Amino acid sequence: MPATSTGAAGGARRPGTRSRGAGGAATSAAPRQRQRERSDATVEDLLTAARALFATDGYGATSLDAVCERAGVTKGALYHHFTGKRELFSGVYAREQEALAAAISAAYLKVADRPWEALFEGSRAYLEASIDPEVQRITLFDAPGALGWEAMRTLGFDCRELTFRGVARAIRKGAIPARPADPLTSMLYGGLSESAMAIARAEDPQAALAETLDELRRLFDAIAGS
Amino acid sequence: MPATSTGAAGGARRPGTRSRGAGGAATSAAPRQRQRERSDATVEDLLTAARALFATDGYGATSLDAVCERAGVTKGALYHHFTGKRELFSGVYAREQEALAAAISAAYLKVADRPWEALFEGSRAYLEASIDPEVQRITLFDAPGALGWEAMRTLGFDCRELTFRGVARAIRKGAIPARPADPLTSMLYGGLSESAMAIARAEDPQAALAETLDELRRLFDAIAGS
DNA sequence: ACAGTCACATACCTTCGGTATGTATGTTCC
DNA sequence: GGAACATACATACCGAAGGTATGTGACTGT
């Protein structure tokens, strides 16, 4: 044990001054609640910091030291809550997927009684949300290489699964000609993802988005009426 | 300059024993040809070794030391021919794209007089070639994160560009209803890429491929007849 | 209040991408 | 044909970054 007591005397030092929770009022209100809140707050800070850096610098160029510094924590905290860089990114990715899935579901449910139209609206929502370069960097560029196919699909509620359900339901309800749902799901989901990337890199993203939605409309009409 | 003469006396040591070319016959046959051949051979070895490791272990998990060892060279050689890991991967990626593009073109040209059918055949070729997990790991999983969008599209003859040309030509020739070519290109190319990944992970890849080609047929027919 | 656990902080190790430098093999020019 | 130069590497080293071992104070059940 070289150089034990570092610097000044003991006590919780700089990185963060962890002391969340609503003041120090009722200590007996919640038995083991304090530690949970502290943990949750730290995890929240780590995920927020990581999401910001991953989104702008990318997975490879983001160092855990930078994440910890931004979160006001040290690597001890990070490795206490995550097994490593992969799982940290995994957490960020899961949140991103959750947000996308929420947007898709909300759009879908507005016209859920018309299955095919509902899938179109869900697709539109996914496309519009996925245009954000930060979202793209995480979910479309870095996630495949960092997490792999299996992890991407098993993590939280992924959008591909949502798309599959929408396609399957449209088929079941007879909104489009009968067929296996998987192939069409892949074509639709992959097409939308690639479209989002292309739109974000276009000279005029707004125009590109409009053109893409037009094409999507044509495709949906063509599929339904064949 | 610490520890100058390392180990035994000088002389070209183990890593490779570079001595390509057709023997040492006519020395005056080609003026500056020997070095070129040597360089080309080294680059070839590096790209081959890198492709093997990148394909199986992925970009992040592949170390340059491992690549050099497999190629029978040291890092001095690698950094003489490439600026770094990115460019090495870039070279591997470019070759992969070239091979895919060649397969697409060959299939397309067989029925080039029917633009829409030709694009279908090109799509089929891309799909079948992209099912290989090694190809996928390089071109679909790691390339986006490692190279980014711009580099992927400007590197060599990329398949998306080929798809675009096929779509644009089909529109120009009136094989499908008029529309901007870019959105449909994205939907098609992205859909095929995602489909390839799904097929490779399916329980029965052959059956999944057949179903996907059926769906592709339906989609092409629907688009043409709308 | 005391023992045990949790949530971190500190210090260290190892791997790996990248660089600086040395050197043998061509290549060119006189 | 040999000196001068360029090319194609090999060797040795550096710094950054992911990961680990260990210590310590705050929190918690008894």
C-alpha cells in the first residue's frame, strides 16, 4: 500500500460531493432508500455524460476518463455500476432505442385502427427522430460495431421489433397482401435507417426528408395495392 | 540512440525475408520495378492478413501487432504503407466493396436491356454476396463506425452508388413511375443491407434468403406496376 | 454501537495505436 | 562501378486508454 492517505484528511472529496435526496429530513422515512437514490443519481450522471460524448465524438474516440470527468465521478464509480465500456455504451443505446420506440408507438397509436396507415405514421416518426446526427451516431453508426447484432436486438425495446409487429399486424388484418412478415420488416426498417443517414448528409435535409416521405407514401400505396 | 546494434550482426532478419520477383535473372529488364513489386507484395500481405482478422475479430478487437505478425512484417512496414489503423481498414473495406460491386455489375449486365429487371438481379447478387458473415462484419458492422458516412461513400466504387445508377436508369427509361432517385435508392440499398444481416442470423439462412427474394420480387413488381 | 455492506476514490497494470530512429536494399547519376 | 540518394522496411520507445486491485468513508440492519 504505497502512499496511503493522499493529500488532506479523509472524507468524501471533490468528484461530485454525492449527497442527493431531499435534504436530511425524515431519516426513517425510507429504510434503504438513500443508497439507491445515490446510485441512481450516479448512474444517471454517467449515462448523461456518456451519451453526450458518444454522440459527438463516437464510441472509439470517447475515453472513459473523459466520461468520468464530465460526470464528476472517477472510474471506480463507473466500474462499480458497469462492467466496462461496452456495457456503458449499451446503456446509452438502450435509452436511445427506448426514446425512439416511444416516438414510434405514439405515432402508431394515433391511427391504430388502420394498421397500414399506422405503420406509415410510425415509420415517419422513426425517420424524423433518426435524422438527428447524435441519435444516428449512437444507434446507426457505432452500435452495430460495438454491440453486434444480437445485443442490438435483445437490448430493451428495439425499433426493429416494433416494426415487425406493425408489419405482422397489417398482414393479419388484411391491410396488405399476405406474406411472411420478416423480409418486409427488414426491407422497411433497413430502408428507413439508411434513408435517415442520407437525409442528414443531404445539402437540404428538409427537402430530402420531404422527398423521402413522398417515396415512402408511394411504396406503402404500392405494397397495399398489389 | 540507446542500445544500437541489437543482438547479432546486421542483415535482413526474420520477418518475411522479402525477396519477391521472378528470381534474380535480368537485372536490367525493369529499371525501378523491383521495389514496386516488393511494395505491392507487402501491401498485399498486409491487406490479406488485416482482412482475415478484421473479418473474424472485428475492427476494435484487431490489433495491428496481430496483423503484422500474421503478415510476417513489423509495424514499420505497416506504417510505411498506411497512415494508421483507419487507412488499413479503409483499404480492406475498399477491396470488399470492389468485389461486391463487381458481383452486382455482372448480374446487372446480363439483363441490362431491361433496366428494372437488371436492378433486381443486381440486388439479388448484392444480397447473396452480403450474406457472408465476414463480408458483413467489415462492410455493414464496422465500416460505419470506423470510416463514417463520407469515407464509405467516397471509397472506391461503392454499392450504393451502383444502386443509385440502376434506379436512376430505370426511371429514365420509364421502367418505373417517375420520381426522384435518391429516396428509393436509400430504401432499397438499406433494406437489402438489413436483410442480409437478418438472413445471416436466421435459423435457416437458405429459407430466409428465399423468402427475402420472394419479398423483393413482390416489391419490385409493386413499384413497377403502380 | 457495532458489524457488515455499499458506493465510491486512488493507484497501478497492460495493451495498443502511434512515432522516432536506425539500417539494409534497391536506384540513379556521374 | 562506386558514390549519393531514395525506398522499404525493422527496432525501440512513448503516451493514452481500458481494465483491475485495494482502500475508505457513508450508509444500513441488528
